[in-house]
Amino acid sequence: MKFYSTNRSSPDMSFKEAVIKGLPQDKGLFFPEQVPTLPPSFFEALPDMALPEIAYEVLKEYTAPDIKPDALRAICEEVFTFPIPLVQVEEGIYALELFHGPTCAFKDVGARFMSRCLQAFAEPDKPVTVLVATSGDTGSAVANGFLGVDNIEVVILYPKGGVSEIQEMQFTTLGQNITAVAVEGTFDDCQQLVKQAFSDEELTREMNLSSANSINVARWLPQMVYYFHAWGQWRKQNPENDAAGATFAVPSGNFGNLAAGVIARQMGLPVLYFIAATNRNKVVPAYLESGEYSPAPSVATIANAMDVGSPNNFPRILEMFGNKYEDLKQVLKGYWTEDAPIRTAIQEVNENHKYLLDPHGAIAYLSLKQYLPSMETDGIFLETAHPAKFKGSIDDILGSDIALPEQLQAFLNKPKQSGSIGNNYSQFAALLQEQHKLQSQS
Ligand SMILES: *Cc1c(COP(=O)(O)O)cnc(C)c1O
């Protein structure tokens, strides 16, 4: 598959080139030249297909010919090793639990897939440095997905004091090829530093830079797999239901996850509506209401992995609707909330339905409560992280002491290794150059 830039002034690239470059030169986003549609036989078989098999079928056209069929099968088997259950929370509302992977967040899927692709593409004499800006969960998923992979160095930038303690431990305790750097600034500042590095000609001449942010096609595309899986499981659990499709509520920050759902729909997945569910960083819900798209500095909330003021994947969603606002509004609904209703939802759902929401999933749950009565179908919300990743908030809300899953406990006793810089590009560039020097000496 060839990928073009949504800004249309960079040359088309193969899957391999798009994965290595991450971002087109013209600062658009890579988008597949053609979105394949899947045959009815695929959807009939879907409820009984295993995740690696679904992954292979939906991804094969995007990765060909750079990844051969056998190699893709092997990658899908390695990536989808954990379950993604669809759990009924109450009548008509289901949680898609995306938190059973190694770092307990949905980002494990994309990060693991991308690391295996990059490993397949990296050349021994040309090491790749992967730059990541994280608001919390990207850092841990990418760090763990890439840990120990040959010829790849990972540099993670995160806002100092802006991620939870457990999140921080998951990417600052690893060592090996993973370097973590705290930035005196917000997530948007971190993202800006990464963008600046990519447009720094001197730096990119010396170093092979790649991005593992959700803009990378190898992180973005595999996320569609679990939308297909969710629909299959929903059909399986509700053979009598004759709704034309489900509604998916997606807790959103950079909108990569939601953009993956939208491309799944373009490939034929029966989805009636998507709900873009956000915290107070409500650029997209506000756009759906007013038609005005106004990125704003991010504000801190208890759903911190969604504290994004300028969502970098949104242009892909616009692209899929041909940049037509009216068409977009037919399918995509917006919802946003303050922190207080999130706390109440966590408490009430725990009490009434014995289901523990995390702050991000709670927003999507709330969005379904608002919209479902007028939608005539069931709702599936994405549970994007394990509630224990936000243990501080959850314990505070419930007056509890919730247990950490095994995956998270493993990080607790390791020493933190992390540097620190100001919100300053020359400091960041110097750090990268220093690291590159060390790498080429080793
Ligand atoms: C990253 C993240 C999100 C936002 O996902 P996007 O693809 O950036 O919209 C939501 N919830 C959690 C827990 C996350 O880590």
C-alpha cells in the first residue's frame, strides 16, 4: 500500500517508508491511498475468529508488500497475546477491556505492533532513534513494546509532574535502550519539542529519527483490529439483536483510537455512530457543536492521558469524511465533561453494577448514558486503561485500597532512571546529539 500526506505536498511512501519516517515532510499525516473493503464472508466469520487472525485479515493490504504474509502472521501472533474481552456492564452497555496487555493500556496494541515492524525494517548499520512525547500511557506502552529491540533507541519526553506515579515508573525504570526525560512543561510542549526535532535538518542528517506517537501508521492501523473483534463479540453475545450496528464511545485525547474506529467503519464494519468523549480538553466536541475548530492549551484533569489541547490525529478523521463537516456530524457525536461527573460515575457504577471504571472509560460510559436513549442500538465503550493505573484517584473516590494487577506490581521496586530538561529545544537537541555520539561509539 502507498500512503499519501493529508497535506498533499509530500511524495507518496510505501508502508515501510511511512513507518520509518513517521511524519511526512509537509507535516501532514500519512493516509492509505485506498481503504480496502472486507467481504460479507469476513463479517459472518468474525464472531468466531481469534484476534491474531482478525489482525492478519484487516491489516494485510496495508502492510503489503513490505511485510510478507508469513511475517505478518508471525507479528500478529506476537502482538495479540492477551485477551480483549467485551464485558456487559448494564442493559445495552458494554465495556471493551483493552487493558490486559503488559502495561495495562490499549496503547500496548499499537506499540507492540509498531516495534515489530520497525525491527523488521531497521538496518544494522543504521540504528533508529524513536522519539515519543507522552501524556502518560504512550511512554509506558512504547518503552515496553521496544525494550531490548536491537538497533533501536527510544527517547521518551514527559511533562514533569504531569503523569501518575505508576505511569512514570513504567517507563523510567527500564534502562537498556530506553531513555526517559522529564520536561518542565505540558504534554503539548513535549509534543512540540518532538515535532521540532523532526524539522531540524542538521539533526535529521545525522540521526535516523522515527516517531512512535499515535501519528505513526504502524501504531494507528492495528488499533482497528479490536473494533472488529468487539463487534464480533457483541454479535455473538446478542444473536437476537437486529440493530444495524453498534455505537462506539471512545475516550479521546489525540484521536488516534477513534480514527482507527472510523477506518474500520470505512472497511465495512457496521457502526451506527461514534462518540468522541473527552474531558475539559474539548476541542473536538466543541467543533461538532459549533463548526469551529480551535485548538487550545491543554488543561489538567483526572483523566490525564486525554489532556491534549491540539489532537494530532484529528486530520485523519476529517480526511475520511472528505473534510465535509455535515457528513462528519451524521456519524460522529461529541461529549465532554468536567471531573466531578467522572468521580460520580466511577462511584455509582461500582456500587450499582459492581464494575470498576477508570477515569477515561468513565467519560465514554457517561457519553453513552447521554446518547443511547436516542440511538436505538447498544453502546460499546472502550476501557482504555486498567483502573489501578490511576490508583490515587480511584482510592480517593471510593475510599478503597484497590489491588494492582501483577503487570504493574513488577515495576514498583525498580530504581527510577530519568533525566530532566527545560522546555527548551536547544537543550533537547544537545541531549539527542550526545546520545547519538554514545550510540555510535558503542
Ligand atoms: C492515550 C489514551 C487515551 C487517548 O487515546 P487517543 O488515541 O490519543 O485519543 C485515552 N485513554 C487512555 C487511558 C490513554 O492512555
